[in-house]
Amino acid sequence: MRLDAILARNDGFATREQLRQAGYSSHGIRLELAKGTLVAFTRDVVGRPTASPMLARAVRMSARVACVTAARRMGLWVLDSGFHVVPRARGRRFRPDGLAPPATLHWSAEPVVADRHRLAVSSGRNALAHIARCQPLDAAIATFDSAVHHGMISLAELRELASVHRGPFAKAVTLTTGLADSGLETITRVRLLWAGIGCREQVIVDGHPVDLLVGDRLIIQLDGRQHLQDPVQLARDRSQDRRLRRMGYTVLRFGYAEVVFGWEAVLEEIVAHLAQHAHTGR
């Protein structure tokens, strides 16, 4: 088997034993290291010199990236931007490196599925299990929603796993729908639910989906970080807001910082509009 194919199975890394099983001799491995085709990251793990620095850091720790770090690498929405890892195998010595950001360590290497063949990145299902235990519940649900929305896992499989893995995992699954376009929508939906305010997600109004609809007339739109980088999309959204208002809807629009860091003010504004029956159009 070609070297590239072996490395591709594990995010650019392989153990020396895996290479030997694929037909490479110890001498052949040493030649690849001497040529610079391979780099030794630990005594037993080698990989491409172009390997992701983040993954290389985890491998040098005898760990895999886990939790939100693994989920973010898979393209899922996460709130925490830290560096989370898990030891590669039970009993394996973890080697902290003292670099910034400091590593958040998870000790349950395989909470949902067997991961021991993975060298650098935890599986998506184990990442979700770590997130359920590590993150605030609303943030965890946002990542679970993202996983379903992006097709990484189905809602049916999540519910099946939740029937076995109780506690925080099952609690997150209970409020997962997979409908939200972004984690910001999920966090808003869940926090409104906790405040006793029900809403519907991605309802089609005027030919376009709105983020959240409370009652029949109160629309809540959420601007993620990407809106700050896309003025064309922002202008399009504002135009749609004006059109909806002309149709008799009340439209509230909140940004990332408002929801994540100023939720009390957001909730106060929504409640004030409910007191004025904005959700019924009366």
C-alpha cells in the first residue's frame, strides 16, 4: 500500500507498527524519515511534515483532539474555542506541553464508540459525548443540532445512543432537532424554551425561512459571525426584514455578541414585545 494511502486513513499520521503491517521494513521507515517524507512525532507515531500543527501537538502529547476541538475540525458549530484532548488509550501516559492555549484534558477515551485505532482526532460520536459532559447544555445542544444538520449523525441514531448513554448526553439529545441553520439559533431557541417561550424553527414566510417564529407574527433573526464578513448577505437580510414588517410581522434581529454575552437584554426585549402581543399581531 502506498504511504499516502496509509497516512490518509489517520489524518496524516501512522504508527510504525501500522507501516510495518503494510509492508514497510524498519529500514524503509528510517529511509523515509531521512528523506523528510516522514517526521517522527513520538517514538511510535510518524506522519507527514505538513501535518496540521494542532493535530501534531495532540499526537506529541500521546493524545487525540477531542470534544469541541474535534467537532470544530469536522465543521460543526461550537461555542468554545479551546484546545481539548483525550489520551489515545487507557493507561497511556499523557504528556502536557505547557503551550498556549492550555489543553483541556478529557479522560474517557471511548465514551460511546471504540476509538483506539484513531491517532489524532476522536470520532464524531465520541466528540459529542465529550461535549455533553464538558460544555453548558445550550452550547452542547447547538453542536448536536449542527451534527444532525450537517448529516454527521441522524436524530434517530442520537436517540438510540441516548437510550444507552444517559445523563448529560441524553439530556442534550432531548432538545436536539437538527433544524437550525446555526448554533446561535439553537442557543436562542433553547434559552427561550427555558424562559417558558415556545418558538418554531426555519418556518417559511414570504418564500424564505426565518430563524425563529414566536406565535404567528414575531420573527427572531440571528446574525452569526459570518454576517460581519459578508456585507452583501447583511444587506439582503435587512431588505427581507423590511419586507416582512410591511407584511405585518414584527422582526427582531440579534447578533452573536448580544446572544452569547448579553442574553438578559435580549430576553428582556423579546418579553417586552410579547407583552405588546407582537406574536399575535393584535
